[in-house]
Amino acid sequence: MRSVQVVRLEGPSAVEVVDVAEPVAADGQVLVDVRAAGVNFPDVLLTRGLYQYRPDPPFGLGSELAGVVRAAPAGSGLAVGERVAAFSSYGAFSEVAAVAADHVVPLPDEVSFAAGACLPMNYLTAHFTLAVRGRLRAGDTVLVHGAAGGIGTAVTQLARAMDARVIAVVSSDAKADVARAAGAHETVLVDGFKDAARELTGGKGVDIVVDPVGGDRFTDSLRALAPFGRVLVVGFTAGEIPTVKVNRLLLGNTEVVGVAWGGYALSHEGYVHGQWADLLPHLRSGALSPVISQTFPLERAAEALATIDERRVTGKVVLQP
């Protein structure tokens, strides 16, 4: 089968599409014929050996996919020929993938394979962010950084589906259009977002800030909070990990909350399936519909990764074998 492999730890240009043996399912694994795979920022980090998971090259790349079950273990609840979405540590950018049964979920007929490939990482993260770590309640106001990206659009759609008000932080008018299309009620530019958010909330501030970006905007995120508000730390795509002056938390009765969905979900069997059950009604209704900016064939995987590496992406990038 064809598979995208990292052959040197030199960035997106060092990936190659090569012929490798098809995987053999181990105990508890499902074989999936891959129809589409989602491309994520951690995939870029893996091409440079900068992610917490650091395999030695060559290794298969890709962590989320959608496709059709080829074989499934007894008791998994999955049937041959069933449409599914799934996530894995590696190997999604291939024609066939072997995935732990606990990480495979049924894909509704209303959702395309391309859209399904964008769901596992971002939408399960969004659910953990808002419903669990953020303790979101109907009527809350949520400020979303990086709102035109994959995580940002997922958080925006889910927050709106949960009856929250969404203020999207963007860096351009084009990205504001993407955020509004994803469901944001208002958009503000990065420069001056704190004051804009205060003005939009009548001086009160926002209940939740979702931050997958990090960097120098963090202090103003704290200042944008209402009393008892919380900043949810999802990641650091800006590269810089900010520090917290805890006196700000004391004075404002506010919180900084870490969000590490993967570490929690992987250590709690069945957790993902509970999350998926919560998301299914919104998927079937169309309230959750991934924003796909570009789709590439498998052979152009290096180009797909480069679009993310160079910050040229809104929404999600998809590979199709």
C-alpha cells in the first residue's frame, strides 16, 4: 500500500510517499480502508522531531482518519463495511490503517469521509475543552483565539451548539469571514482584542477564553475575563509558552485551566465513545460541520503539511488516498 513516511527529521519537505506492507491487526485492533485523513499541527512537529512522541525515522505519519472497516475484533461492536472515523498515534496517511478499537467511532451517513477525517482530534478536543475543563453553561460568552483554524472552528461550532455566545479573535478580514461562517457571533482583530471583548460584553468581560495559540496575547486574555472566568490552555501554535503571574488570578477570581484531551482520553477506556455520543446529535443536525480549506491527494502530503507549517490554513487540510 501507499503510505506517507517521515524519512528524515527535516520538516515537511522530508516526507515521502512510499510502498510499504499493509498493516496486520494486533489483538484489539481494527483494520480500516482509509478514505480520508486529517492533517494537524502535531504532524508538522513530528516531521522535525519536536513532538512529545518522537519515533525514529522512517515512520508513518498521520493521526486521524475516516474510512470503512475491513476487519474488526469480536465484541468491538464494529462490522465489516461500516463507515467509521478514528484516531491513532501514527499511520493515518496510508491506504490502510490499524487502529485500536476503542479509538474507532461510527460515522453517521450524513457526514462525508472528508469531514469525518476532521472530527476526532479537533472536535473531541473541543468537547473536552468546553464541556469538561471549561464547565461551559448555556449563555456563557466564549472568546476563541485562532478562531479560523481547525481547533478554533471546532470550538466555535460546539460552543454555539451548546448555546454560548462566541467572540472570535482573528488576524485578518478573510479569517473573520471563516470564523463567522463557523458560527461566531462577533469577530475582533488580535490587536486590541481585550478592549474589544470588554466593549462587546458591556465591560463585564468574557466567561471563557479558549487559547490554542499562546504567545504574547496571554496576559490580555486574563484581563479580558469576567470574575470567575477561566482561560483554557489548549496549545502553543505561536511557539512561545507564556507564564502566569498568579496575582492576576487572585485579584480577578479567575483561573488558568490546562486542557490535555489526548492524555486523559487514552488512559480512560471508553471515554471517547461517551464523548462521541454527546456529539452525534450535533453531527447529524449539521451544527458541527468541519471547515475544510484544502484537500490534497496522498502524493502531495508534503505540500499539505507545508500549508500548516507556513500558517496558510483556515479550517482543516485533508489528504485523500
